[in-house]
Amino acid sequence: MSGQNHESSQQADFSALYLQRTTQELAEDLDKVRNADDFKADSIQFLVHALQQGAKQFTPREQERIVAAAQEGRKS
């Protein structure tokens, strides 16, 4: 696999892991937001985008380390 494909795959793996963990940790708060009177169906895309922005605080090296640790955890 080329370096760019590996990096892209790593970013996709990290993004999926980050969103999964974030939504688990914020489940109660996300339910409150979704149940708010002013929450609309098109708000979902905005909410997902906002959550994805948090992943950008991690460097590619940190993303790689976190994904590797998560994969190791699944093997155990």
C-alpha cells in the first residue's frame, strides 16, 4: 500500500473510532440535543460535522498510535 493510501486509510479508521467513542461518551448530551424542540433533521449533518472537528486536534502520529492501541485492545 502506498504511503498516501495508508495515511488515508488510517485517517478513516481514526475518524470512525473517534466518532464512535465520542458519541458513546456524549450519548446523554446528544439525546438531549436531538430531543430539543428546535432540533431538525438537517441538524444531524451539522452535529456530525461538529463532532468530526474534534478529531483534527490529533496529529497523524497520534492517530496512528490510537488506532493501533484500539486494534490491540480488540485482539485481547
